[in-house]
Amino acid sequence: MPIRLTEEKIRQLLKQHQGQPPQHRLSDPSYVECDVFIAGSGPIGRVFSISATYARTILDWAEKNNKTTPKIVMADIGSKDGKITGGHHKNSIKYQKDIDMFVNVIKGALQPISVPTSDVFQSTLGGTAWTPALEQALVIQGHNPNQKPQMNLKASAVTRTVGGMATHWTCSCPIPNDEERVELHKVIPKLNMDSLLNEAGILLNVHSNEFDDSIRHNLVKKGLTDAFTQFPGRTFQNIPLAAERRSDNKDYVTWTGADTILGKWNDTFDLLTETRVTRVGWEDPLRENKSPVQLALVRDLNTGNDRLIVAKAFIIACGSVPTCQILWNSKISEEVLGQYLTEQSMTFCQVIMKSELISSVDPEDPRVVAHRTNHPNDPLPIPFNDLEPQSMIPYTPEFPWHVQIHRDAFSYGDVGPKADPRTVVDLRFFGKGEVKKENRIFMAPLHGTFNEWKAGVTDIYGMPQVTFEVTRTEADKQRDQRMMKDMTTIANYLGSYLPGSEPQFMASEPGLAMHVTGTFRIGNSADNSVADDQSRVHGIPNLWVGGNGCLPDATASNPTRTSVAIALKGAQSVIDYIAPLL
Ligand SMILES: Cc1cc2nc3c(=O)[nH]c(=O)nc-3n(C[C@H](O)[C@H](O)[C@H](O)COP(=O)(O)OP(=O)(O)OC[C@H]3O[C@@H](n4cnc5c(N)ncnc54)[C@H](O)[C@@H]3O)c2cc1C
């Protein structure tokens, strides 16, 4: 049963749990009681995929079984940044008409996690300006004196907004190859996983044929067909996308966000915005980990006031890195937390399509005829509202990488006024990274009294500063090189490199893979994993984790569909746990 708290008890708990000075202000009400508390509003939690997956599954179950609707409270460190709670920002017509503008949204959404301070010296700064002394380092915005640049994941970032990264994601949702699920199948059998992945596809509104009538998509398909006649056995297909053409206007697409996942449940439960989840814990902070978690400590970032959330079940789905910060603050699974981290490598280039491909556009196509009539000065036979190409080459054991040949917002080359964006095609090749225990994040200890929270060990949100220790293995490097060669071969069948977007490894810019996995992996033993097959933290009956951190494998395919699939199983176990308590 949830605990009952008096004002005096709350003050005592806040003091014990966070070392707050006793006079620290409390929110009004100072504690909230609910059935299920979800930290994070990404797709996995509520408002994006993972939180949303948990919330939707629990609410659907209650409705179908005529149960009292469980009271769900969700807290997110970000604000509502769009007209639809948790909606994908790319659904704005502005970005559908000009996809390259969306790169600014992505850049603005990514706050770096760890920035080495070694390169802050500015040789051209006037000598009278303030600058840190020799032995000092900047500690703002992820600047981290402990970060070795060689072991950093420089591109790694957090999106702090209601809806999480699903407010800007590309929506590519392939089903991973069995080779990308070896560890996963030791925890969740293949048959079970296959059906969860299908269910996740439905929840994410995944479709594969929405771009079939795009002229540009068909040009890319033609180019790839020509290429693959040289490589018998290799195949390409449409990217399975969490997206659907709008029924009221086919020129536009509705990209899946947390709102799509929640469906009719969006905006029906309590969402505390700009509220940091600090930790979860017990009435007696010295209590052993093995009993049910009783409370979560959250802070309203607007007022600075703290509040306790008392619940029957707790789900932490704040992304691969912030979830670890909350568990670390809670002294939970400290021995394995953050280890076995993997991140994908990426090679990238952009080509301008061959003129022989452009000339293969059917001049009799009514859309082309209409375009020519309306825009006689346009040298291209492609209507302005023609949708982008969306092709993919799936991972295979012979070519163990995931390939997207498409057009997306985060282009690094300067298409600028010199090239027509309709002729540009992006090639993104995602490589996997071997799983090893030593690849990890670690955090400075934060336990103890308020005064022990020293500057430099917290990030700007007051959570423990994360340091990466990640290197690629020799096998990873060899595979990356083969992937690069494969990309250049295929690119040459499609066109010529856009100046500025020649083939390159992308490991250090925002808007990249954003697919950190393994940090709170699921597994069969508490010795090498944080949670069990149900995503329930080992040894704690009412605490679940959700997100890409659950994935125990080296994957090349985009991970969200798999994380949603795992969350669906987790949500069922939340239901089994709370049903008798409602
Ligand atoms: C440019 C880009 C392209 C991508 N493309 C793809 C793709 O094509 N396919 C794919 O599978 N994936 C893609 N992704 C990744 C995908 O968006 C993530 O896998 C997915 O969003 C993870 O969901 P999540 O709910 O676990 O975490 P997030 O979406 O990160 O949500 C976490 C939530 O937790 C909140 N939070 C963080 N810390 C706290 C705290 N202390 N207290 C309270 N709340 C907190 C955040 O505000 C956020 O709302 C892409 C991401 C980006 C940025």
C-alpha cells in the first residue's frame, strides 16, 4: 500500500533524500498520490514512444476490462513546445514545404551531454577579459573536466521537451535482423519478440508504402535497381516509417509522435512539465533495495520547489542517459548501471542525382504536365510538392549495417542556392559497435548532504554530470571501413557528390545516430544487467525502466521500434502488478 505522509514527515524525507535545508519550500500540494508514476514523456514513457507506450497500454487495459481508470502522473523536465502535446514538430506545414529548415529544430533540441574542457583556451581573446585560471575548467552546459575527448560520444545529446526526441525523429522503424538480437533473444524468446515488434509497429503507426507514388522515390529506386543488377542477392526496400499521408491533403504527412501513440488518451492524465525527476526511493532511505519503491522526489523547475510522488508502480523512461542519472541518484543498480554501452557509427554523403535518372521522368505523367504548365521556367520535371525518396537496404550478415537512402532534414552539406534540393539524395549508413562492459558512462557520486553537491559534478539541471568512456574495437573499425566503401560504391550509381557533403564518418555532430543503447540493459542476471525480461529492475518489484538503454545488443538498425516492443512487455507486467492493488 502507498505510504501516507504528514507535512512533518515530508520535510523529514526531503531532508534525508536530498539533503535539502529544512526550510526549503514545498510545492502545494507537497505530495501527490497516484497509481502509476512515469518519469519522462518520450515515446517510451508517455508523451513519446516509451512513456506513451506504458501509459497507453495501461489505460487501454483498464478500459477493456472495465477497471477504474488508474491514476497516472507523468513528470517531464521539458515544456510543451507545440500546439499538440508531444506532437512531432515536422508535422508543421512550414517544415513539410522546406525540410532543410527542420535541421534548425533538431539542432535546437539537442543539449550536449559531455563536453571536454580541454579546448576552451582562446588564443585570440583580449588579455583583460575573464578566463578560467590554468587549473580551472568550465563546467557549464555539459562542460566536463573529467571527459577525455578520445573516449567521448561527442554527438550524444538529450532532448528536454514534452514528447522527447520523438518530436524530431526521422521515424525509421526497421525490424532488426536476428544478428542484432542475439542477447535480446536470451532474455525474450524470438517468437515473443517477433510478435512484440509487430505490435510496436501498429502502435507507432508504421507504414512502408506511403511514398510509393513519389517521383523522386521512384528515381532512387531505379538507380538502386541499376546498381544491384551488379550485385546479385542484394536487395533494397522502402523504409518502414512511423508516418502516414494525411487523408485530407496527400501532399502532407503525419509523422508519429507521442501523441499518435497515446491516441485518445493524450492530455487525459496529469503531466507535470518542467519538473525534474530527481530520484526514487523509500520512506526510510537506508532501507534495503529489495522492497517496493515508495516515492519519487521531483522538483518544479519554475519555482524550485520539491514534491514527493507516492505511487504503486514507478516507470523511469527518460532516455538512455538521464534514466541512469535518476537511478544513480537513487543508489539503484550502481554496480552495472551505464556499462555495456553501444552507439552506432555513421557514414554519410549527399549526391545530386545523375541527369540520366532525372531524364527518365515520364513527361506524360499528369503531375509533370501540370507542373510544366504552371512553372514553365522550372528546369526540373518534378513538382514542388513531390515527396522525398525513402529507401533502405536492410542489415544482412554479409553487409552488417543499416542503410537509409532518402532525404532528411539534417543535411550537413550546404545545399544552398547552387543545387535544387529536389535533386539531392542523402545516404546514411549506420554501423554497429561491439558490446563490451568497459564501454560505459559514469557519474560523480552525488549521495550525501546538500553541501557535498559540489559545482562541477552536476549538470546544469542539477543532475549528476555524465562522463563517457567509449572506444570502438578493432572489429568495429574494420567493419566501419567496409561500410564506407559500400556507401561510396552505391553512391556512384546514383549521382555525384554534392560539394561539401562528400563521404565522411559522422561521429561528432548533432543530429546523428542518437541511438545510445545498453546503459540499463535487460538480462537474466543482476550481475550484468539492470532489469529483467519485463524491464523490471532486478530485485525491486514495482520499478520499471524503459527506452533504448534496455537493448542488450550491438544494433545497426534504428532502435526505437525494438524499445517500444520491450516496453509493451514491460507495460503488461505493470498491469499484472497493479491490477490486484486497484
Ligand atoms: C535527429 C534524430 C533522429 C532520430 N531518428 C530516429 C529514427 O529514424 N528511428 C529511430 O528508431 N529512432 C530515431 N531517433 C531516436 C528516437 O527519437 C529515440 O530512440 C526515442 O525518442 C527514445 O524514446 P525515449 O522515450 O526512451 O526517450 P526520449 O525521447 O529521449 O524522451 C525522454 C524524455 O525524458 C525527459 N527527461 C529527461 N531527463 C528527465 C528528468 N530528470 N526528469 C524528468 N524528465 C526527464 C525528456 O525531457 C524527454 O521528454 C532519432 C532521434 C533524433 C534526435
